[in-house]
Amino acid sequence: MERGKVLMSRHGSSVVVQCDQVVSSLGPSITRSLVEKRPFGSPDRVSYRLVHLILDQKIPGDFSYLYNHCSSGSFFRLTNYGHFSGRVSDTRITVEVLGQERIADNSLVTVVTNELMKAGLVGRDSVRSSVVQRENSGFPIPTVGTFEQFSEDYSVLSETYGDHLITVGVGAGGVDFFQNEILVRGARDIRAMMSVG
């Protein structure tokens, strides 16, 4: 990436796109690793997997997200897409799993489904389709070291690219971690970008 020019790679071929500004929603650490073409990695990350399920019927309850506060549970959040879409036929859910490396990918669907059955959210044999997706970058652990890295990466990007690169996502501003913080900064920065000119 150069000022006013963005180099994009698509399946091995490169394309130069001329633009004034770019918005990255990947957060400063992943964005910096991409624009500097360096390997991404941080010791302050935990593995992150998504278990996508299609059920035979909608889960009970009028909620978009369900947070699991059970200390013995394998997952931390469930997303109920049927509530977002409002369609009765939408039976998709995604269950997010942090860490839990002791559970192999091929066993994770069974473990998660058993927990959902115990909670009364799904019945036996209610999973019609499932996919386990592993996110290679992991999920940042909120430690002092993680926030120091966010701050460094955000500062380097800001100093190097100025207003040409707007970074939102986990770690933006060196401090954003929770969704409400990410959305507030992202909306503010994108509004400011749109009002210039």
C-alpha cells in the first residue's frame, strides 16, 4: 500500500487500485501484517472456532445472541440468525468457541450440540447440517501485552498512512475491544471520512 494507491492481490495476480482512502475492519494488528507483508502472530491470542449449524427447527427464544456464562461450557456465544432475519424457516445458528483445544474439530459439533440440548435449545437429532470453521488469526486475549501491541500497530499505521487508511475492529485506537467500542469508533471514523471533500 502506498499513499493514494492500494495493491490488492487476488488469487496470485495483483491489481493496483487508485483511491484516496481505505477502510480496514480487520483491526490494526492484522491490517499492519497485511500492508507490511509480514507474518501475523501474537502470543496473546487464543484459538477461535465457529460451529455453524442448520437445525430442523428454530431455537426457542426471542434473542439474537446468547452468552454462555457456565464455567464448564465449551462455547461463549451463540448467534441466532433466525431472529435477525425474522424468517420462520431460518434455522441457522453459529456457536463461537474460544480455546478448548482438548476438543478435536470432528468432536466439537457433538460437544456443542450436547450442551445446547442440556440447555433446552435443541432436541436430539435436530442438527441437519454442520461445519466447524477455524479462524487462523485466533482471538485476542485482553492482556496488557495485547493492548500494547494494538497501540503500537495502530500508531504505526496512523503515522505511516494518516487519513489514507482508516482501521476499525478489535484493537482500533489501541484500545477498542468490545463490540460497542468497535461500532462507535467505526461509525465515527467512517462518517468523518464521508464528510471530507
